[in-house]
Amino acid sequence: VMQGLFRNPLADPGLIGVSAGSSLGAVAVIVLGATILAPVTVLLGTLALPLAAFCGGLATTLMLYQVATRRGQTSVATMLLAGIALAALAMALTGILIFMADDRQLRDLTFWQLGSLGGATWAKIASVGPIIVLALAAMPFLARGLNALALGEATAGHLGIPVQRLKYTAIVGVSAAVGASVAVSGGIGFVGIVVPHLLRLLIGPDNRYLLPASALLGASLLLLADAVARTIVAPAELPIGIVTAIAGAPFFLWILLRKRGVVDL
């Protein structure tokens, strides 16, 4: 969805800072939930963590979109640079919060930030499940608009697509899905950039098929990475983020080389 929104194949929640923003919101609740944010956590209960992650991801996405878009056109270079800057800022603020954490929180946060499904319980899944289901249910309705948006915002508008509503719906949906996912599993990178590219090579760029296929294949690859993480150094468990980074980073470099014409299919 983000690749269609920004009209750029390099757009990914992990690369442009959305995951970092979601992590900042979640870490704030984990570290400050018993002190400064105690009224919020008491009021929201189990929803406090996913809602904080959602707000962090939403704020990052909106700032990124405002910075990278000018006169209806999104600058790829500006998007990536702004994403790096926002991610660095979010990581710095997250570092301050981690510095304030106690020993128990620090151990949990260190493993959680690298990405893991080990802490996922049915209670957590029940709290974030409705958010993810609603976000995923909305994505197929965006497919036609994202297909038209690939031709440019002006052309999409002439075709009857409500461009502004489409953009904000996509931003809110992505932020909700990323925030809820980060709240349960932490930050797991490269899945969001590897899966759509693999599927574009197999089924083409039509978002009517690409969006549901990406959800299914992404979930399958995540389960495969989790299986590898649990068995490769058994009985210890390797964070999933390490596994996906080792597999995804070379693929990302291949994408960059291919875009420069160095690698040819």
C-alpha cells in the first residue's frame, strides 16, 4: 500500500521510519505506563500499547508525506532522506526512554525491538486483532484507487478517484496495521519490501491481486522466519528481525542495483 501511495517501490514502513515511530509510541507506554502515562494505561487497558504504536506510526507517516510531497508530486530522494531523519529522531527518543527503563523492562525491550513472536499471547492478539482485521479489510477497496494513482494524482483525479481521501485512508490504514503489529512483535524489517517485489515479478503490479497476495505471502514468510529463528540456535531463540534482515538486505541491494541498470533480469 505504501509503495502504491508514494508511487515508489522502495517505500516500506521499516525503511522510511514508520516502524520506528510505532516503536517509539509502544516503548513510551511500556516504560512510562506505570508513572507519567498511568492514567492513559488505566483508561485504555490492553489497548494502550497498540493505540500508542498506531499514533506513533500515524504521526511519522503524516510528517513524511508532508515533507516528501510538493505540488502533488512525491520526491523519492526527499522521501528516503526524510524517512531516515525521522527514523533517527524516533530511535533517539526511544533510546532516551530505554535509558530510563529498569532492568526487567530493559531485557524485554532489547529482545522486543529486534522483533520476536515469543511474547505474543492470545490476550495481546485479541487486543490488536480487530485493528489489523479492519485495516486489512479496507485494503482491497483501495486497490482501484492505487492503480489509478500510479498514473499520477492529476490523472487519478480525472478518472474520478477521490485522491485526498484515498491518501489519508491509506495512511491511516497502514499506520493502524503497522502500529498493531509492532505492539505485538516489535520491529521486523524487510518483509514489507521483499514480498511485494517478489509478487510483482510473479503476478504483475495490479493491486487488486497484489494486496491480498502480499498479505498471505508476507504472513507465510514471517512464520518461516520464526521457525528458522526458533531452530537455528536451539534451544535459544534468535530474534526474527535478524533473520529477515539477513535475507532481506541483499534483496534490497539487488533492487537498488537493478534500478541503476547494473543488474539485468
